[in-house]
Amino acid sequence: MRGRLTMALAAAALLLAACGGDGDETATPTASSTTTSTATTVPLACDFADAADRAVAASALVITPDGYGTAFHIGNGQFVTAEHVVRGQTAVQLESHLFATDATVVGIEPSADVALLEVDPASIPDAETLNWFDGPRVRIGASVGTAGYPVDVTGSAAVTRGTVSKVASSDDGTTVIQTDAPVNPGNSGGALFDDCGEVLGVVVQKWNEAGVEGVAYATEYDTAQAALSKAQPPLVSTSTAGGDTFGDGTYVVGVDIDPGTYTNSDSSNFCYWERLSGFTEDTFLGYGHVTEDIIDSGVSFELQTVAIQPSDAGFFALDCGQWTRTGDVGESTVSFGGEPRSVFELTEGDCFSVPPEGDGDVLFDVLVTDCNEPHEHEMFETLSAGGASDPFPGENTINDLWQTGCVDSFEAFVGIAYEDSRLDVGALVPTAESWVEGDREIACYVSDLFGEPLVGSMAGSRE
């Protein structure tokens, strides 16, 4: 069977809006509480080994009933982590080689995937404090490290090292940092820090795709602090199992809620929802729902109607009021149109989307449409992966070829350097099976880094 492997650097579902709403003033974090600390800290030494020591001493394993992640101390008993690590929880446990304590989830902000935890400061006397980055900007190519618990869930945090690959901002100022520092399940919520030990961002996700390595994302320091200043305490679910109405929370389709078309009652606080394809990223380690599981999502001040499919594994909602079933499920309310076309017939300039069943290995067709219609990708360059008689070079070599070649061709197509663009680049590449059938073409395409649909050709767009 012939096949093409879809690879992409774009983050799956980083939303571009912040949630609001009233909350308990004693529990809601403030801007000052997330950016300053009265704790005594040692002078920053701009040496990676020293910075790593400080990051390890400030990090803790986050343990929840659904799995675990990482958090880092910012002073006064406050820890920062990723929202998806503590989703659905009001209390978690923190453990490190220095301490073990209970923590309260005092604020979450799904749009930036950050959360704030609080512990009794007396329970963490030996914990180090990390400060947010205080420079003018994060530079491409700067040395960075991560501290977290990607494999071993005992003892001290592990450290990895890499560089900043890209910094990209959305129209509303939401900024993410792409890095090639190795990141794996369990790193979520950990600090991305520089050689001076200052926090550049909160690790939120890794791009998981066959043959793709060195592509991880962190919510940038300014975006993270702004989100934490508006974070609200998590809400308790009001769902009736198996019923036709439910409130905010995470639900298993077919168990907690039935498939169908649902309309929410309140979007005044920026209602946010997600349709989920699953709840685990790693069945062996038992991680809970993470961003890679999101099929579709939306955020709006307006009331929304969502078709929850029988094939969906779950549904998550925040600040949406009560959802009420209004009819049987039909096709997804959010979809891309176009004429089916074989991936082997795509040409430069084609705008296309990948059908939901085609994510990952694209064996048959994609949907090609006029570029003025909403679409996911635009093909802009083709490269050769080898000669007709050459053996298959292996996924790692193919990966190196498309990442280097497609990125090198990016500026000539878009009009600005890849590092300065809010667009990302990916490729359709040969697999071992399609190579046998004569497939030698690497098809480069651009996408929106924040998962928004493209409208119009990106040629010369300078976006």
C-alpha cells in the first residue's frame, strides 16, 4: 500500500483568548503574586550547570488521579504548571527529592495552558525559587533547558538542553516558544529556563508524530504571567451521568454524556470547549488528557452549538454554563470542504486539508479547495528525497531533509524569515511502503502555528 506521512511543526490547539469571570478574591492569583517573590534568592549565575541546579531544586512532580506532570516554584509557596496536567482537579500532590506536600489548584487558564498551585510555604523549606525572564525578548538560537519528570517519577527532576527554534505570537499577543530541547510526557508544566536560570516559558506540549523529533512548545513568559493574573479557580462538574444536560468539566462520551448536538447557556466568560479523541497519551505511564487528544475546540463570547460525535472519546467545557441537547448528532459543525485528491497528485500552490481519519499516515486522499476558502495547509515547494534506484534512507534522514529543505524555501515563498512568521512549516514525505512504489517526493506546506484556518494564499503574505 502506498502512503505519505504527514509531519508538522504546528502546535495542535493553542487558543487565542483568555477566560474571564468572577471568582473568590482570596483564591484568585494576582499579577504581582505571579511575577515577584519575597523569598531570598541567590544571585543569578549565568552558567547552565548552575542554572540547572536551581531549576531542579525548584521543580516538583505533580501527582493527580489521572497521571502526573511537573511544576516549578515561583516563591511564597506558589507553583506554576500546565493546565492540562491538573485539569478536573482542585487539589494535587507535589513531590521532589527535597519535599512532599499537598497543593491546592487556585487558578487555571486553559487558553494559555497554565495553572497556579499553592502550598504551605513551611512545607517546602528547601525549595529553590525561579524568577521569570526579565529581558527584552527571547532570542532565536539562545541556549535553554527544561527541568521535569519525563520518565523517572522518583527523586529529583531531570534536565535536558537545547536551543530556541522559534518565537511566534498570535494576533491577540499570545506567544509560544518552540524549542528542540528534548521533551516527553511528564515534562508538561516544567520550566523552560535560560543559562541564568530565569524562566522563559512553561512547557506545554511536544509534537508527537512518527519521524519528528526536537519540536516542543512552551507558553512564553509574558503570556504565562498575563494568563496567571486572570486565572480562575477550577469549577466543579454539575453533570448528570448519561443525561442530556451537563455543566463545565471533562466527560466520557457514551458514559457521562450522550452523543448529540448541544447548545450552551452562557458564553459571557469566553466559553471554551474541546472535543477529545482520547484521554491518555501513554497507556503505560497513565497520563491524563493532553493537548494531542483534541479533535476540535472553540472559544467565544457568543452562545455555541457543538455536535458531539459518537466516535468522540470525550468532551471538555469551561465557563460555558449549562449544555443542553438540542438534537441528534449530524456531521461535525466544524469541517473543511474540498474535492478529494490523492496525496500523490498534489502540486505546488494547492490548498488542502486532511480529513479527520487521515491524521498521521495519509494513505489516500486529502481535500483540495480554492485557496480563498478556509483550509489547513498550502503546498509551496517540492523536493527530491532520492534517486529512483536509491534504497529508503530511513525516517531520520527523511526528517532532516524536509526540515532543512522546507524551512530554507519558506522565506522565498512567504516573504519573511521563518523565525519571524506566525506560520509554520510541515511536509508530506515518503514512507518505507510508498518508497517501494517509487515515491521520492517531499511536499512542503505552510500552516497556521496556532491552528487557525488559512484563508487566501500565503505567497508573499509576510504573515
